[in-house]
Amino acid sequence: MAVHVHIVERTDAPADGPASLLATPLADPFAREVVVVPARGVERWLTQRLSHRLGVGSRTGDGVCAGVDFVTPHSLVSMLLDKDADDPRDPDRLARPLLDVIDSVMGEAGFADLTTHLGGGDPSDDRSTRRYAVARRLAGLFHSYAVQRPTLITDWREGRDTDGAGGALEDDLRWQASLWRRLLERMETPPPDVRLATTIERLRTGGADLDLPPRLSLFGHTRLPETEVALPDALGALRDVHLWLPQASPTLWGALSSSAGPVPRAQG
């Protein structure tokens, strides 16, 4: 079991590799292949291309793409993390407890900008009508931080106000880290970074009973958040994971291979 990275240089026939892989049947005739795609358009295109290679009879182009489940990266991550539709960490559900936290910090030191933006918590101030919209916006940001840079919210949770790339957080943004810690105090479920770390450890130690075939593929992704990289990487201890990446320039790929991960936006 391992993670196999395939660089697809040609844009005219990028489905040849997955087709050759899927043409070799799994040991279990009832097992379904799993292919992770970034968008439904990619799914439709890949399905059509695979039908020219899979189940082909004596006539050219009479094949069929069957027995393949196409899922989104979000669906795969949700399955690995045991997330469901009522996950309290999702932004829509997180907004309500976050709104309570925002109301509780009005006027406190360190939250002057937020207090001013919301009218100081005065119901008679028109700015107070922004409260839920601001809470939902911040819930979306916190969710994005957890997906894109889980080390950032780990630092915040442990009391280190960093920018997630090794530097100190800007002074005018420190209130976000403080607000995140206040929110965690009200959450009854493990923080997203803790759940991610626990899941990765479980996958790497081989203790997971996953409803997945012996191999799966990720096809057509031009970018993957850190979370969606870490989980398939850990999954490689239990399954063969094939990552098919479109990259027309081997030189550029070689240059990127030395990247140390997330960098400050000013250096990107």
C-alpha cells in the first residue's frame, strides 16, 4: 500500500493512465472503484473517456464505464473524518454559538474593532443588525482555516498567536485567535485540528475499518488544501492511492517539489 503520484503532461489524453489502472479488475468482483474528482464536469468528461477503454467489445467505442463511484474531495474527507450533515463544526451550525461568543466579548480589551463594527452591542444601533452576518462570516473563515491550514488553529488553540507560516500574527488580527479560543470553550466536540490528527494517526496505524476498495484514485485536481493532502497521504498506509495530477511542465513540477508548504501571501 502506498501513495502513487502520476504526472499527466499531455492534455489530449489524460485519462489513459486511470483507464489502464481500472482495466485491471479488483480481486472482489462486487467491489466498486472509487475515483475522487474536483467537479461534476470532470466526472462527466472522465466517464466518457473511460467508456472508450473499459468494457470494450469487438467494435471500437462500444465500451461502458460501470462499477465506478465518483466522489468529491469533500465527500472523501467527510467519510474519513466520520462527518455527517449535522456536524457542529460546519459553518452554518457554528455560527450560532459563535454569535453568543461575539455578544459576550463586546467592549472587552482586544475586541475594540469588532465592538465598533457591531455598534458596541447596543440593540438600538443599526450596526447591531450585522451580528449574525458577521458571525456566519467568521464561522466560514474558521472553517477555511481548519481545512487550509490546520496548524494555524492548532497554534491558536494552544495560545500561540501565529500566522500559520511561522510568523507572528498581525496585531489587528489577534482578536480572531482570541475569539477562536473563546469558541472552543463552548464546543462539546473535539476541535477540527484534533480530530484531523486523531484520524491521521488511526489511518497510519492501520486501525480503521474503511468501506473503500483496495485502491482509489484522485483525478484532475489543480490544487488540494492541506487537509485533503494529509488524509489521502495517511490513507496510503491502508490502500493504494493514485494521484493523477495535470502538469504540462516537468520543469515547473521539479521547481515546486522543493516547496516547504504554506508560505506568507507576500512571498507567494
